[in-house]
Amino acid sequence: MKYTLYLFAVLFWMGVSAESGWCETRAVPLGVQGKPGTDTTSSFLAANQGDKVAAQVSKEPTGAVPLLEKPSNAVSSEYVIGAEDVLDITVWRNPDLSKQVQVRPDGRISMPIIRDIVAVGKTPTQLADEMTVKFKEYVQNPVVAISLNQVNSSNIFLLGEVANPGKYPLKSKTTLLQGITMAGGFKETAARNQIVIFRFIETAPGMKRFTASYDDIVLRSGISDNFELKPGDTLVVPSESMVVFPGR
């Protein structure tokens, strides 16, 4: 009899629990509250995906801009064309008039229709403007663009105790220290305070010799010694063993 009453009580309690929802179990994703009529699993996945995207975005530097590789023939807008420079000349919508030319030793280039034109001593922009005027006699609304393909006329030469001696194109305004940097800087054996510069000049005797000191430029406010290099300049950095002091 007692067993029957106990069994009846257990069955009665299970029925009440099921009806009130006490025995119902539901897996709710952590941190996401389920709402009637919504798919909590989808909400959890969407929230998780959003966290991943936010974390990825937070790792990207703000305002990051991809670096563009600088073209090897990039020159300043003030670059003056010289003999033996190679130019790419494009006349828009006129491929027959567009061509690659090398400046002749006489300073001229040859183009279709307009024939010879002086290029030496002009910037690419100045030359393009002059050619545009000449082409107007034969072409309606010509648009001329000129870019420098090779720098062959403006060079400097670095010799002696620098990391990479040789000939370097002078594409823009370049100072003495910048020229040494182009050659990779000084070697350990360099007499950096005994730099010698040779420069051609129009008057006799035809060449001038300058000297410069790295320590004076950097440590002693010798800014004037860090002068601008000119096409054809030759820089020589002797070794310490070559330097001869007065009286020795």
C-alpha cells in the first residue's frame, strides 16, 4: 500500500513539473539571450562572425595606404634634358606620332612631321608644350606627354672608400652628403674629413678641385660645405692610409 502511494506521488509530481516547464532543458549559447520566435543558434553564429570581423578590422592600421613602388626613371619636375637621354614621347590617339627617341649629341631629337627639335636644356614639360604647338599645324587638338626613360646625361661619379663606387644618375637636386648616401656611405677605412670633389668649369683651367669635411658639415654647422652636386662631378673619398699630413 505504501509503495502504491509513493509511486502515485512521483507520477503526480512529474506531471506537474512537465506542465510548468521545470523539467524542460534548452541549450542557450553563452552571452546570447533567447527570445520567443527567434533562432538563438543563428543569432549566436552571427554574433560570433561579427566578433571575428571586428577583431580583424582592429588589427588593420587606421588610414593604411598600400605603398607604391617608385619607378626607376622618376625625376623631379625641374630635371633638364641632356644629350643621350632617352625619352618616351606619346601623342594621344596618334600612335604613328608616338615614339621613343634618344637625344643626339647635338641636343636635338627627330620626330615625325615636325622633324628636328632642340631638347637639351629644357624640362620634359617645356619640351612637351613646344611640341604641342608644332603639332597643332598638322593634328587637331594634339596632347603630348613626355617621360624620361633613361638618364644618360646627368651623372656623378663616386670613387674610393665608399660602399658602392661607380656612376650614378643625377635625377634631381642632390647634395654632397646625399651623393655619398647613394653610394652606400663610407667604409670604415674612409678619411671622411678629406673628401675631394672635381668639377668641370667653362673657364680655364677647365676643372676645379674642392675639399669637404664630413665632421664639419654634420658637427660644426658647415652647411655651406654640403653643396649641390652638378652633372659630371667626381667625388673621391680617400682611405686614411692615403692621407698625407703636412710635415710628414
